[in-house]
Amino acid sequence: MAAHAIELVGISKRFGTVQANRNINLQIAKGTIHGIIGENGAGKSTLMSILYGFYQADEGRILVDGKERILSSSNEAIAVGIGMVHQHFMLVQNFTVLENIILGAEEGQFLGASTRKARRELQRLRADYGLDVDPVALIEDLSVGLQQRVEILKALYRQANILILDEPTGVLTPAEADHLFRILRQLRDEGKTIILITHKLREIMAVTDNVSVMRQGEVVATRKTSETTIEELAELMVGRRVLMQVEKQPSKPGKVVLSIRNLTVTDSRGIDVVRDVSLDLRAGEIVGIAGVAGNGQSQLMEAISGLRLASNGEMRLHGEDIAITRESDPALMRRRRLAHVPEDRHYTGLVLAFEESENAILGYHDDPAYLNGPFLNVNAIREDARRKIADYDIRPADPRLRTANFSGGNQQKIVLAREMERDPDVLVVGQPTRGVDVGAIEFIHRRLIEMRDKGKAILLVSVELDEIRSLADRILVMFDGRIVGARDSSVSEADLGLMMAGINKQEAA
């Protein structure tokens, strides 16, 4: 019988009082796509970090192709044919694609030979797998989907036979995700082994051969994908039945709370990334904005929330004119009861070196509830954090833990709890369930509907079309910085997809 590509035997890992992995036994067959799913904080990323040499297990053994290995660094993992594409890409933004690919794999004193070799190999990989990307392009100028291709090319350039992908579609459009899956199937068919960590059960059903479920640091089940269902996997993940559809009553829109007219945003290159956008947001409704990432949604949210100056246009909040072309002040918008959940929790939403309790009040730290005279009231801050941790099921339940040590989904819940618990009149929320497990998605969706039903106005930006169609009462579609159409929630995913690509039905026909 052929050896497994990977066999983990009795793997355990503890961080202080937190038992991240507990006596894990897992076998991954060669030439398969093996999914690993679980709630936020279930230990998936920790386990894969052990396999990739980032962490060392406290107990247990790792076998690669039937041979026991001690992987004390990522270089040792790479040397035995393991590559990893991280949830948050490990790329140098002001380096070119080619420079990133050879970084850490240079040969000899001079870069000329390495560069020529990498260019030839990159051309072959691009042709073989459809991973087309300009080798001289700067990473900072590439879309998220193209940056992910660079990460995969890096791993393949290093001769990886086992490829770990951590939440690979969290920032991809449906079309980009479909292209990624075609690449993964091709890699599998050529004998490579893929380990796919994801929260998206539909993707598990669509692309994997086998799936293992983790809960509270343990592997609780392994199934052949063809012999299970989304409902069974969801129940195994959270230990209870999960509601897979959003339940809501028809909205009852009230007065216009936020009004935008002819909004234009120009970026640092002098390019108009938001073009002449007008919209109204009413109390008691959710307006969804659908669009392929990079079509102006991010800059629109930043202008509304005070993070970015607009170059033209008008905005009224509660009937009051906001000088969006002259001043940008997020603190002022918060005082006017507009809260913002940013798309990128690492870049904009959190300070990862801060404790959870410090991030839980970030931007609201001048609230008298958190002060003791001119000083911060640390006890009050930590008690407030404990309440939010309990209400939003943030794991581990430790307000003093550095935020960098939480899983991506739990980091997302820290941001959501901070903004949603302020009871804002307007909530601007970008990608609310990015990297969040199925149980938490159900919880977040329910909270958003509850806010709507209390008369709050919500502007929702998401690349998840199911999420947009389930939550939004009205859907606006952005393409090339403009709003190119408006639909109600009954619109089909196919029609939305065409609009997102800037194609009307007649052109499609």
C-alpha cells in the first residue's frame, strides 16, 4: 500500500493556557485534495503551521511520504516538498513578481543566474497551469487574485509536491475562485497533494476528495466528500444544527439617513477610482454593493467613513452636510453615529500587537465609560471586553491576549463587536464574514438583520453573492468605479455576475 503524503500522529500544541491542538491523528492520501474545516479557533491554522515548520508540536510525530520528519522551520518543510499559501500573503509589496518568487531561493552570489532560471521556470509554470501574471509587475499594483497566483507560483517554483492553502478564496471573486479550483484539480491530477483549509462548505463539496472536521483542537470526523452533505459538515463543525438560510421579514424603510450625490474619489496616481456615485440609504434597510474587488467599493467606504478625502461630491448624514472634499475625520463620523467595519482587519481594523481589550475600544477610547479622570480605566475596559467576548463567542476568551494570537475569524469578530455594539445609526460594513466559520456567519447575519429591524441603516459591501442576495433589501452593482445597476434581492446570481463584469443581457446574448 502506497505511503500517505502526510501522516500526523498524536500532534498536540499548547499556547500558555490555550490547548490549540489535542492528540491529532490525520492521514492525507497522495494525489488528493483534502479539506480541513472547523470553527474559528478550532486549531486548523495552528496544525498547518506545525506541518509547515512555523510552530513545533509539544507532542507527536509527522510523517512525509512515509518517513518521519522533524520540521523545525519552513525551510525544512520546503526541503521535503511542502509549500504553503497563507491567508494573509507573505509578499514584499514593492518587489516585482519575479523578485518575490526567487526571494529566499537565490543561487550563488549574484542574482543574474537565479533571475534567468526563475524567468524560464515561471514561463513554464504559467503555461502549464494558466497562472498568468506579469513577472515584472510590482506586487502592490496587482489585484488580490493575482497576488495569490504569485504565492502559488512561489511554492511550485520550490518544487512543492504538497501544497497547503489557508482560506484561499476569502478575498477572491467567484470567477477567480473557479479559476483557482481548476488549477487545484490540475495539480491533483498530476499527482500533487492539496490541503485546503476553508470555512466555505460549498467549496469543500465542489473541489475536495476527502474532508476532516476539527472542533476545539481535535479532529472529530473524516469523510469522503462524496458521502457527506453540507448540513452534516456544518453540524460536525459547531456541534449543533446550523441554519443555512437567512431568516428575515420584509424591510420597512424609513427616512433617508445617508445621502450621497456625485461622489468622485481620486487615488494617489490621479485616477478616478469612484466615479460620480449617488445613493440614498434609509433607516431600516440593508443596501448591498456587489462588484468584483478593485472596482471602487473600498474607496467608496473609506470616503463615507472619513478615512479618505473625496475629490468631488456631496454627502448628507441626518440631514447635515458633511465636508467630504475638505476634511476626512473618522472620529468625527463616529461621533455622528456612523460606524465602519473595514474590509482589511489587519491593515485598517486592528493593531495586532495590542491586547484584545485594547482593540475592543479602538477609536472609542475617549468614551467616559473607559476613563478614570484623564487616564484609561483598565478594569472597565477589560470588563467591557469580557462582555463582548461572551456575546460574540470570541475565542480564546482572554481579553489580555495579543490580537495577533487570535485566528482570523476571531479577529473579525473583535472588529464587529467593537463597531456593532456602539449601536450606530449607520453601519458601513465591508466583507463582514471574511474568514469566518459557518456558525459565526449565522450569528453575524442574524445581528445585521436585528440592527436593520431596529431601524438602523446598513451599507454592506461583500464579494459573496450569496451573502449580498440573502441580506440586502436593495442591491447596487459597481463596475469601473460607477454604479451600473440596481436590483432587488430576487436577482439571480448570473445576472449579478454579468453586471459585475460590465456586461448587459443584450451583450451577453
